[in-house]
Amino acid sequence: MNPVVVWFKRDLRIEDNSALTAAIAEGPLLPIYVVEPDYWRMSYTSARQWQFLQESLLALDQSLTALGQPLWVAVGDIEEIFTRLHQRFQFQRMHSHQETGPGWTYSRDQQMKVWSERNHVEWIEHRQHGVMRGRADRRHWAKQWTQLMDASRAPLPATLTAIGNPPKSATDVLEGVAIHPERIIDAQPGGLFAGDELLAGFLRSRAENYRAGMSSPLTARTVCSRLSPHLSLGTVSLRTIWQVSQMRRDELKSTHERSRFVGSLKSFGSRLHWHCHFMQKLESEPRLEFEPLHRGFIGLRDHQSGDEERLQRLTEGCLGWPFVDACLRCLRQTGWINFRMRAMLVAIASYHLWLDWTLTAPVFARWFTDFEAGIHFSQMQMQAGTTGINANRIYSPIKQSQDQDPDGQFIRQWVPELSQVPSEWIHTPWRMPIQHQQRYGCLIGQHYPEPIGDPVQLGREARAKISAWIKQHDMRPEAARVLRVHGSRSTKNRVPKVKKASAQQMRLDLG
């Protein structure tokens, strides 16, 4: 009997895996994951992501082995590998989940579609998230998302019919492949077991303070779920997270206590919805990986002299604005920082440094363990102000520092040059009198860099550039198109007014 292939992609789990469940019902199973070296040469990939993937594949192999069939792991060109498999096993059906990835994986899937048709292999792709293919707009999208999330999860398989052991074990293959040989010390562990443990701990206790603590880097690392890299590789399904979090919320509501906990889970649930909302943008319009979603902003930030220096200082976390530098260094070392600070970093890079988002997107992507193309490129554009339907958010580095790290605790942790500077000066050390700089062992320009510029003035210049650009172009027709295709239907569909920022925004006090 010919086997049925399960092509694992970003669904590295056995629970609530529709592709796996369907294949098990059809015959002997050949589960395979293909490591594609060309993908790992892309500018948005990194050793940190590779390490998380390795750990996730080993955990998946362990789970499949317990069912009687180890995971096949191959390295190389996807078409060549599947051609050899097909010559050996003559399989006629293949299951996988739909993937909403960057342009590279999109092209690869198109290639595999041609291959499957040429070789008379029926390729069945299953929905994994609330992302929907072939959508012209967002009508009824939210309702359909809820229907999918509330639907019964694919059952956990009890057993399967095996095809046999692969030529080499997953461990041997992964240890022998030279993708990113370096090991990341301060790395979040990958794999379905780690994901399940995180989810359980979050719902048991950590989520109680989620809503109150998720905005500050001082508390976010503890109170946030930290499930984003697991969602990116599918070691835990979004539907599982949604359903068990809703059950936990209902349990708490029934006790008529812990209203803060209930509110936090409600907030968490809304972010699961937004996860798919942003991924849908890339699914509906793949070009947003490469150019502004609103075409009227093409050319707004053409590359100019000084970009390299500003980009280097951003990459090194040496902008001279302590809180921003602390966030940059934390992200670079750990692979994670909370969403509010991610938005701030992208906005500062886009407005204060006036760097085109296409320059900074690969830098941030490599740092993120949880890089998810649909969310990443959509958010890069949203924070850079190139969607045409979102307000320009120009964050104040100083105000963010004072609001989110009032005593400078986070700054001192990640910017040790400032460890002796008192709270009075920690947010603006360049304003310290020279005698204080000497007393606290932090000479500005020597131990810690001069600010790359005056943040207030740079913000004003950014607003002026945007205002001048909008005055010179008719932005409304394209804004209407973007809203029609990508706008949420939770509010009345209307054409946004693309004009100067509001008075609140102009004060540079956004948080």
C-alpha cells in the first residue's frame, strides 16, 4: 500500500493537526520536514530562529516516534527531495497546512503545486489559522474566524500505520546540517512540550496581570504568554490556545471573582484575533513585503546619505537615547520584547531616524525568535505610517522612558554604562553637568554615545516631511482601496481622511 505524505511546515505538533489527522485515516504515514538551505540564506532568518526550529523538530520527532513512526527530516531542494521520495514510494496523496509566509515560501509553494500536478499527486492543503485564501475584502471575515476557532479540534492520534524508519534519524540530520552552527545562550526553548507548558502556566497564574503589565518591559516578560514563537512554527495551534483560554475565562467568571484575571483573558483573546488579522494582509496582498501597502507612499523615504550610520547605530543599540538603546539591546540578545516596545522601536527608526522600513525590516526580523512574515511586514508598515489607513504614531523616546521605566531599572540592566547614573538623569544623561558625569563614571561621548539627535526636533522634521508629501499627492483613492481590501469590518466602512496628525499626535506623547 502506498503511503500518504504529511509535509510538515509551520505546524510542528501532533495535536489539532488537521493534515496529520486526515493522512492517518488514509493509510501508512510518511511524515517529512524539509530543511531548505536557500530559505536560511534570506535576510530575515537567523541562528536564533534556526535553534528554535531544531528543538521543535526534535520534539515533533519524539511525539511521532511514540506513535510508531519517526519524523523524516531531509535537507536540500524541496522538489528534488520529493521527486526522490515519489520515485521510491509512488505516493499519490500529500497533506499539509496552508502557509502564509514571505515571498520565498510563496514561490516555493507555487513550484510544488506544479510538481504535484506533473506527478499526479493530489496535494490537500488544510487551513491552520483564521487566514482565508482568495478573499477580495474582509466582509464576514471576523465571523468566519470565530467559527473556525470554535470548531472541534482535530483529535490527538492514538496510533498510526507506519512506513518505517528514515535513512537517518532527525537528530543526526539536524546535527549534521550547517545552517547556523552557533548556539544562542539566552534563547527561548522550542518544541511542542515547551509550548504546552507555557500555555498551562500562563492560564494558571501569569495571565492574571497580563492586561496591566504587558506594556512595560519591566513586567511584560513575566506576564505575557510568550507563545508567539510557538504560534509562528505551529508547535501549539491557535485554535487550542483560543479554546482553552476561553474555557479558563468561563471558569473564572463562574466564580464571580478575580475580575482582573477575566479582563486580562479577554484582552489576550482579542490579540489572538489580531494575529490572523495582520497575517491576512500578507495573504491578500503579498507585495506588502516589498513595497508600501499604500502605493502613494512609494518613494517617501528614498535611501539617502547617512542611512548606513543611522542603521548601524540602531543595530548596535547606541543611539544615545537610553531607554531605546535598552530595548534594542534586550531584543538583540534575547529575541523578544513586548509589543508596545516593538512598535516604539520601528516608529523611532522610521520617523526620528527617517530610515525606510525596507532597510530595518530584515534587522528586526532576524532578532525576533517569533518572526512571522504576515505580522512582521504588516506591523512594520503600520508603525512606519505607509498603510494609508492608520494614524502616524511618533513616539517620544524620553516620555516612553519616563512612563515605562521611571526609575531606570530596565535601562541599567541593559545599558551597563549608565548603571551608576541616578534616576534624576537616567532618561537624559546628556543633560548631566560634566561634574556629575565624572562623579558617576559616565562621560557622554566617551563611555556612552552622544544622542543621535534631539528627539523632539527629529519628530518635528518627520511630521513636516510627511505633511509635505501628503499635500503633494492625492492619497484618498488608494487609501480607499486599502481600506476596502484590508480594513476591519468591526466599524463602519468609510474612506479615511489622510491628513496631518491630530493635536494629540503632534505633541509627540503617544504611548
